[in-house]
Amino acid sequence: MASALTPDRFVAPTVTATAKIVVAGAFGVGKTTFVGSVSEVPPVHMEETITRASALVDDLARTPQKSTTTVGVDFGRKHLGDDLVLYLFGTPGQARFRFLWEELLVGALGALVLVDPRDLDASHEILALLEEAEVAYAVAVNQFDGAPRYPLAEIHEALALEGHTPLSVCDARERASCMQALIQLTEYLARLEPRP
Amino acid sequence: MSRPRQDPDLVRPYVRTGGRTRPSTDVRLESVVFAATGTHPGLNADGRRLLALFAGARGGGLAVAEIASELALPPSTTRILVADLIGLGLMTLAQAQDADRPPVSLIERVLHGLRAHA
């Protein structure tokens, strides 16, 4: 039997609007860390039912220090006022999770794609999925300690981004850095929308 | 020995929702819902568990995703259960969600809020 939650787990009774941003990226790129840095509650994990076969094929060899893989979604939330809550969904980028992706992307303001400068190629599948779904996105390089620092123009080109797609560097462990990445994404989304 | 033909964990969500795979109301993972208080005779076990989460809510709400995580139910199942409770008048949505694309005004509000909290 599930027990009642403590009052701090609930959003304010005055909330009348919610917004959703998807934090996407390849396996092990720091999505959960990013969500946790922004969220006012510890990141929450949920899992959709997936087949065991697909659960076994994740590439654990690439990030040997990570003993488990995210087969579900980690999410967090932040009040942006008494009446507005932002939900961040950190989501696996593999095409085999597409059924979950489609549900997550409906109604999303946009997506922030985290990339690992040591493995830019791992991001191509996610970028293709977002483009196919016509979801606007910005890209943030999660600058891991000891990872090479490439000029942003080179990364922009390596990822074959459109000229207007924002690209920045962030540290997923730092709250202020994550907030700036979200602001850059949202500024871009606001520019994209046609003015009345 | 014959083995079960299907994994019971894969069957249960479908049974729980009476065979439905889509919610009757547009309930999304980020939809915030508020719950009625008190006891509701005739409610099924999942409905009771779900409402029990809100015993300490003091009027506060939860997103459908948070409910799914807390009850360890698949999000798709949780959406249907929440939609049922809304249909029974035992839960209310914080906002009507009728657009697949968020309005520009929401983007502006989020941008303003992010800057204010940066």
C-alpha cells in the first residue's frame, strides 16, 4: 500500500500551468545530473515496461563506471512562480524507446540535447529523432573533467547543426550553468515563434 | 512443466486499465492534478492507492509522472487511472491541456521565470 507523501512533495495549490522541457542525450551523458541540478526535489525515476531483450543491449562498455542504465525517465521539477511549474524529463535517446519519446515530446516546449565532447557521434541518433519529430532543440556540451575542449564552431560543424541552432557549454553538476543552458534554449524557442 | 506464456508484469497494466490503452481525458505525464479528500466507497484498489498519496497534500498537486513513480506503475497505465478519477470527479487538472503545441505566452512565462530564478 502506498503511503501518503509529505507536504513538500506537492506543488503549490495555486499552480495553473505546467511546462515541459525534454533533456535528451546519449547514454551516460549526464542527463540525470542535469535534471538533479535544476530540480527542487530529488530526481524521480519512473519506468515504462520494455522488453527484456532491449534492456540487455545498452552499451555499458562505453561508460564502465556506470553499472546500470536508464531504461526509464528521470524527471524533476521547479516552480517558476506561484502558478507555474517547469518539468524536466531526462530521457534516453535510443530509437528503441521511441514509443516513450513520442509521449514525452507531445506538448514539450522544446528539447535540450546534452552532448559529450569525447563522443559527439553518439548524439546523431537523438538529433535525427528530434528533427523527425519537429521538436525545436538547443545543444549543450557537458564539459566533463579532463575532456578535450573544442571550439564551439568545430562542434557545431561536427554535429551538422543548422546555423541557427544554439550551442553552449555547460557543467551538468552546476545549477547556475544548467539554468543558463535552459535560458538559452527558451530564448531560442521564443525567437522561433511567429509574432502575432 | 509448462512455462507461463507471458510475463505477468507485462500483462498486469493492461488488466488494471480494463483493457484500455489510451486515457479518456488528455492527461499527460506533466499534467498536475489535485485530489478530492475523504473516502470514496466503491473505488477500486488502484484508485484508493492513488488518492491515498494525497492524504498530506494540503491542497497541493502532483504531476502524473510523480504518481507513476510513487506507485511504481507504468506511466501509460497511470495516465489512464488518473483520467478515470477525473471522470469520477475525484481529481481535477490544474490546467486544461488542449494544444499539442504550447502557446507563445507559456514560452514567455517560462523564460521570465527562468531568468528570475537563475
